[in-house]
Amino acid sequence: MWTDETRLRHDRSGLRYTHDLMDDEWAEVAPLIPPAKPGGNKRTVNIREVLNGIMYLLGTGCQWRDIPKDLPPKSTVHDYLDRWDYDGTLEMIHHTLYIKCREQAGREASPTAAVIDSQSVKSAEKGEAASIRMVTTQGRKSKERSGISSLIRRACLMHAVVHSADIQDRDGGAMLMGTLFGL
């Protein structure tokens, strides 16, 4: 629920870009970023700015070449995104924030129920459709039943898999559960 206090806490008008991390958000994520590797040159890039670049890309959906000049170069942002994906840093950040989000909502850290949803979307490549399967934890039951949007508002995304739309729902669900639980 939006109150005057929550509006002030989430006000992003003083930031350079609305996708930049606020100080308290950075304080949550900073300890999860791996330190620079020992040896070699000292890290010269501002990691917070790299994360701001990643958030800008995700928030705006812009092309890599369109990252603003006051953020780190696209090659630096891309290299860190690729490295953090490879070494599991992004997954660890997501998991840590996911647990914190659930605990703040007064729920157990591990969900007891989940919803698998499938949605087909048109793909720009080869004119084929892609299918997105998402697992979300079930939120509080509500009298509001306005379809998937109300579910997403009451749920937390656990995992998503994108694949071609010609895969049957039962097979796509099995793929999703396999990637989620290592089956």
C-alpha cells in the first residue's frame, strides 16, 4: 500500500536515472559482488556504476550501443554481466534478495507453493513464436481475480525459461522444473 512514508522511501526523482541504485539498494547488493581477482591490475571501474548500467539496460530495454556515455562503456558492462552470470553472482544476488523479500512480507524463506505459467509471444527472429514459462511463488489469496496481472502483483518470480512455442506445456514444465531443481 502506498503511504506518504513509502512514497518518500521509493522516490527516485533525485537520481540521475530512475534505474540507478539508491544508497540502501546498493548497501544490500554490494557485499554480494565478488572482489577483484588478486594479482594483475587494480580494478579501476566503479562497480556500482556497472550495476547501474545493467539496471539501465534491463529497465529501458535499450540497445547495448545506446548506454549513456556517463555510465561505463558497453564492453565493460557486458563483460561484468557475462562474468557474473557465469560465476553465479547474479543467481546469488537474486536468491538473497528473494529470501529477504519473502521474510519482509512475513513469509517463510522457502515457498510452500508455486505457480507455473506459460505465455506465447511473437519473436522477431524467423517469425517464430517463443514461449516463456515462469515459476512464481503463490502470494496471499485475494478477492481480486483479474487474471495473470493480479497474480504477478502478489507473487515473486523464482525462475523463467524461454523456449520455442512448439513445445507442449507438459514438456516445457518439465524443462522448467529440471532447470530449477537440477533434475
